Amino acid sequence: MKLKENFLWGGSIAAHQCEGAWNEDGKGIGIMDLVTKGSYETPRRIDKTFQQETTYPSHEAIDFYHKYKEDIVLFADMGFKALRISIDWSRIYPNGDDSEPNKLGILFYQELVDELIKYGIEPIVTLYHFEMPIHLVKKYGSWANRQTIDFYLTFCRTMFEALKGKVKYWVTFNEMNHIDPQTETSDIFTYIIAGLKFSELEDRRQTLATIGYNMTVASCKAVTLGHEIDSNNQVGCVFGIEPVYPVDCNPVNVMNAFKQMDRDFYQIDAMCNGKFPEYKVAEYKDQGIKIEIMPEDKGSFADGRLDFIGMNYYASSVAEYEGAEEGRSALFGGLQNPFLETSKWGWTIDPTGLRYLLNYTYRKYGLPIIITENGLGAVDEFSEDGKIHDDYRIDYLQKHIEQLKIAIEVDQVDCFGYLTWGPIDLVSATTGEMKKRYGFIYVDKQDDGTGTLERTPKDSYHWFKKVIQSNAEN
Ligand code: BGP
């Protein structure tokens, strides 16, 4: 298999990390509007009362809300075939439970999508990328409450209808798999996905399992809804997966690594196999966790199967020794892999892991896959010649694209696109920094809030343009 002629080269962004305009045109307060800037050393703080004098990165971000037209000109110049955007739920339903949507919010996304289409860029639309109205958390308890599924579906319906005939590729959720009852996690991780602080959850494992289940049901129902509204819709879901390697060849540890991979795949199993996996139900039962599977859910799983799988890939991890108290992820301080280097933020650099993940996933489900995020977070500095020579980023991406090509051309994986994360610099989700940059385009926005917001192409911009032009032949 060769790379398809119409292979979707491009990038992925998320509303709360780039738009800014946090309280304009009727937008409500979303969960990420309450999160302060942090750093690698200092976690972001969740400040539900806005009491502190501090920086809230989502409030201005890179002002994509007002500058998207000029940014799309640059994406088009690079030859982008696709751009993955997200719809900020709190722009459409400011409180989440409003009886009418906010027309100005809908208009913004209609115009944004029109602009992409004008340049021949395929819009790929994520319906939930950490942008829940805070009201749904405060009043209903977020995804721990099944009512949230209905509010989410109302929002999905509004957007499926508003963008009907213009958007073909939809993503129901970004990275719901990071809600994981088995792993001790940081507050920021449960917060960005569900607006809840891990440390404040009363019955942690039970609540996280319920959230994970309810989100899975919501995704399946959204898939069915998307198909009902337009049979041309291709509806997928995006997962952020780290392949988990065994710590050694002791079969007990190999089995342990296998089980840790399951944590990230049980929701995909549910969404592809037409039922919630029995091994997960048994595992929960064993741990005293109860999942309320409603009679109607069976139909939801059976009908709402995914059309494609989106994979966010950054790094691989190493499983803890069997018997270690809690599983930990490499991204957040787990065991180091002695064979791999890491980024400045401690994420392993593992291009072969991308080939492994593509093969693993394709052989399990046989569904088309798109790489929806991949990239290197790095500190970029201007050289004396006034340019940013980000050869480290080119090196990272080139090696991953090589492995992607092997997966497609040698291993016969059906992968129809490759989107880099943050093709333009934007706010980091986990740290809230601007210093952690992924873009081909530099944005003059600094962590102390200063900067002109001017956009400047880096060396990687010109390199990626050639990759697209040649369909990665050179
Ligand atoms: C993914 C998220 C993105 C993005 C990326 C990089 O998990 O889907 O929103 O932010 O990670 O992470 P960070 O910004 O923390 O470097």
C-alpha cells in the first residue's frame, strides 16, 4: 500500500488552547477558563473563583478567534489538506443546559469552516476537547451524571446540523481514555477531561469508572446521531495512547504491560465491537466498582460503532513491575526507558512506537486510522539571523513520518492522514505554558502575557511544506 494521493496532511488545534476571546460574543465560562498557567515544575492551578491575580492562558491564548483568517492563509501556503479544530461547547451552549444555542457561537464556527473550505482544507471537527461549560460541573457533577450525556447530544445535534454538508469528519471526544480508575493521576488531568479535581473525588475509582463509562456511551450515541443527520458523516473518536512496554522479559511483567495497554483500549473495544467489554466489567466487579449498564445502552453500543480511529501519539512508556502499588505513566514520572531519549518535558522520543501503535490498533479493529496529534514540545529561540532553526523538531517529525510510511507501505496499515499537534504555537494543555511550543509557526506570546502575537514561520514550516508537496516521497 502506498500513501494515498489524497492523504490528509495537516495539523490539529483545540479551541481553548488557541482561540482566546474567552468571554466574547456570548461565550460562557468553560472549565479551562479557570485554569492558571503552570510549568513543568509547578502544576497549573484550578481557580474556580478567579480570586487570585494571575494568568489564565485560555483568556487570550494566541487570539485565533480574531486572527484565524491570517493563520489559515499560512496553513494553506504550507499545503495543508486538513485542519482538526475543536468546537468550544461553552461558545454554543454557555451553560450547557440552555434551551437555545448561542447564534454568534455557531456563526463563528460556520465562518471558520467556510474559510478552511475556501482554501481546500478539509475540516476535521472535534466536539469535546476539554471545553465543557463549568455550569455542568457545578450543577450536575459533570460526566459522573448521566444527564450530561443528553446535554452533550443536544450540543452535538446543533453542530451536526449547523455544519451539515460542509464537515464530513467528526470526532466525538479527545482522549477520554485518560480518565482511568486504575491510575493515581494529577488534579489537572481529571480536571481537563471532566472538570473535576482528582484529589477532591470522594470515591475516586468508582467516580472515574462511571465517568469513563458515561463518556463511552455518549460517544456511541453521538456516532449514531451523526449518521442519522447525514449519512455521509464519518464519525470517529480520538485516543491518546502510549504503547506500554514490559520492564523486562519476565512473563509476569509482560502480562502486566499487556493489562496496562488494556486501560487505554477498553473504550475503543466498546466503540468498535458493539458492546462494553466483559473483561472490564469483571475487573470492576473484582474491585467493588459498579457500572450501571442501562438496558438501552446495549443498543447504543451496537449501533454507534466508529467509522475511524484517531490516535494522538507522543511517547511510549514502560510498565511498572508487577505488584507495584499504582500504575504510572511515563509522561508523568513513571519508569524511564534506557533505550530512549526524552524531550525537555520528560516525554520519550520513540518513532518506532508509532509504528507499533498503528500495527497494534489496526490489527485489533481493522478500521481506518488517522494520526490526529504528534509533535515535539520544545523551547524555540530566534537566532542572530532573526530566524528559528528548529532542526530538532524537523528531526523528530521526520523520524515519525518514516515509521508511519513503513506502517502503511510495509505493514499495510490503513492510515489516511497525519496531523501534527499545534502547527501554530499555542498554549500547552498540561502546563499552560507558551514556552512549550510545537508549531511550524512561531507566535510572539510569552508566559508573562506580553508579546505582539506576530506570526513567524520557523525552518520546520518550509520543511513540512516540501513533505506535503512530495507526499513524503523525498
Ligand atoms: C494532548 C492534547 C492536546 C495537547 C497535547 C500536548 O494530550 O490532546 O490538547 O495539548 O496533548 O500536550 P501539552 O500541551 O501538555 O504539551
